Amino acid sequence: MDTSTRQRWLSALANSPIERLQALLPPDLPAETRWLRRAETGLMMLQGRSGGSGARFNLGEISVSRASCQIGDHIGHGWVRGTDGRHAELIAQADALLQDPARHGELMKAWIAPLESELAERRAARSREAAASKVEFFTMLRGE
């Protein structure tokens, strides 16, 4: 399993609204999910870098929820910002199913491709909103 591919689908699942995941995933989720860790909520320290590339510093804490499950031979993990444990559990189940080579291609097309396109559209809309509020400054020289 390619790490960057797994990061890609976990990112799409974590950045999608739970309502969208609940509508998209349940028909394919199996009943034989064995929970290794039911949803838990805790805090995680966020780090920043001065100037974007300098020394690391602790920026602050954020609430995260996590869950882990096993479906067949595959173990899935779900992490999401906030306190929504159900969201983390859905991500964990989807992660386990996406690791199955027999279903991987089908689920990538059915789940991840639509979620990624919706995420790209949301990002483009936010970018358009920010661009609309951009202010151009200029200076005039005083004649002395």
C-alpha cells in the first residue's frame, strides 16, 4: 500500500462533512466490524514554524477524535478535528475497506473521487471569496 495514496484518501474523508460520509458510506459498510478503539476525544498540540520554514513552536491545542477498527485482515484508523466520534468511526471503517485490494479501485471511484472533487470545489469557492475581498494599495508621491 502506497503511503501517499492512503494519506490522500484519509485526507478526503477527514475533510468531508460527516453528513456526506453518512450518505455515501453506509451501504458498503460491513456488520462484522471489530472495534479496536471506539471513538475517543482528546487534545493534540499544533505546531507552527516561524516564517513558514523556520524553527518550530507550539501554536496551541486542538480537539481531535480518533477510532480504530478491524475488518477482515485490514486495520483502519480514523482521526478528525473536533469532537465528533461518529465521524472518526466512519473514517476508520472506510480506511479498512479501502485497504482491501479486491475493492480498492471500486471504492476509490465511488467514495474518494466524489469527495475530492467536492473538496476542491469548496476550496475554489473560498479562494474566490477571498479574492473578491482583496484590496489593492498604492502610494502617491508628494511633490516637494
